[in-house]
Amino acid sequence: MRESVPIDSGALSAEIVTTGAAIRSVHLPGISHSLVLGVRDLGYYHAGNDDYFGATIGRFANRIGVGHLEINGDAHRLVCNDPPNHLHGGPTGFSARAWAIEDRQEDSVTLAYVSQDNEEGYPGRVMVRATFAVSKDGELSIAYAATTDRPTVVNLTSHLYFNLDGGGDIRDHRLDVTADHYLPIDAGALPDGRIMPVAGTAFDFRQAKPLHDAPDPLDHNFCLARDTASEPRPAATLVSPRSGVRMRLATTEPGLQVYDGAKLDGTVLDLSGRPICSRAAVALEPQGWPDSPNRPDFPQAILRPGETYRHRSVYRFEVV
């Protein structure tokens, strides 16, 4: 199996690592650095990619409280790899699995993975596909699809870390998020159950502001909507004043997790050979709301036999 696959539209190029269906780099012509963080050593991806650089996250992105999952009255115990909670599908979730190349074109690649019943504690056998494509409009699109043979939960995301100027710190990047509400968290970074307005708080990104004005810590879900959409809708814009590169994100998903990269610890090197240190990038993760299986008032992520889970996110890059 090939370790990585390049795709190129002429206006945008990317490299996809088959382990974890991870995006290792994204390049615009004329910009020397990757616009997302990737790890120099490919072996890091095969060893589990502990910081989830560019990885596809599943079966359930984000946290599920105390690993408790209940579907149709049946309780399931998930592996708790972020004690006391379950995080990003478990220690060997989709981000650590070998995906197969199903289709390959010059500007796109489709990868496939079969998640077996009881993998990391989840019920049901799930077949999932991830299609990555770049366009002549400078867009990177990610489309996920999944089916199951038993009722289960499916909530996928791409854990891209963005740094649009190639510097070592992203706190001068300006971010806006199309969200009127956010989810406060407890000491374990799990939503505490409240759905709070951003107005009058440091979580108000409805007007662009630099990340150095963001709350500390910043690892929160912003509530874009109450349900998924059939077509991507605007979610966020990120701009680097230094490079002039702008990224606009649209997604079908109801939530956007924003993580400031505070826990990145410099133990791995980026593609240029520089240690990836705290706040070297910001992660923007379109997904369902965290801990939704234990929060009936949150948008739900149940997938049943005969249904198809779909998620599409589009990232448009340009120099302004």
C-alpha cells in the first residue's frame, strides 16, 4: 500500500497519507510553506499520530463522557483514552488505521476503511469512505460517507491544523466563526451541558479578531446549527496578516471545534524541520456536537442500517 498520495489541480495541491486518511500538506502556488501542519517523519503517522495531525477522526470525533454510549436501551462501554472520557474514537480509532485506496485521479483520491463490530467498544460494522479533492478554484473538499449493519454513532471530522504564514505561532491569525452560541466545558474539556450565547464573551468571533484575544484555553465547540445540511454553509474564515493567505470554511456539520494547539509540545518536527510547539497552529474541526450521545438536547449522530452518513467540508484558499 502506498504511504502517501499527492493530488493537484494546478491551483492547489495536497498530500494524503493513507494511514489515518490524513492530510499531510496543502500548498498554494507561489507560497513556499504548507498551509496545514504535517509531520516530517512519515513513521509518526504509522505509529498512531497522537496529536491527530490532519487525520480523519472517527468513529466519533471529540469526547464522549466516561465512555458511556447507549443506543436503543443497550449500553456500550467505550475505551477511555482521555480519562475519564473517550476521545476521537479511542486509542486506535480511524486516525490510527490503515485505509485502502479505492479510487485515484490526478486531483482526487478516495480511501476506504471497514470498522468492525465492537471496535473500541462501538456497536456495528461500519463501512466508511473519505474523498479528498482539490479544484481549480483553490478549494480542498473532504467528503465522508458511511453505512452500518447495526445502530451506532458516526461523527467524522478532519483534524487539520492551520498555519497560513509558516511561522511558529498563530496568535496573530484573525478568525471569525459563524456561531451565536458555544458549549462551555468542564475541567476535562467535556461540555458541561449548557448552550451559551457568545455575545458579551471572549468566545464571540462573529467579527474577525486575532487569536491572541481568544480565551485561554480554547478547545470548544461552536454551535453552527441544530442539524446537518445537504450542502456546505459558511462556518469560519481564517486570515494571516503576514502572508495575506485567507482560508474560508464551509461545512454541512452543525458544530465547529476550535482548538488553539496549546498542548502541542515540540516533540515532533514539521515539514520544514522545525519543532511543532504550543500554538504553532489552530485546529478547526467541523463535526457533530461533542458528547451528544449523553445529551439528548444536542444534535444526534445515530446511524441506522439502510441510512448513509454524509459529511462534506470545503476549504477555499486564496491570497488577499
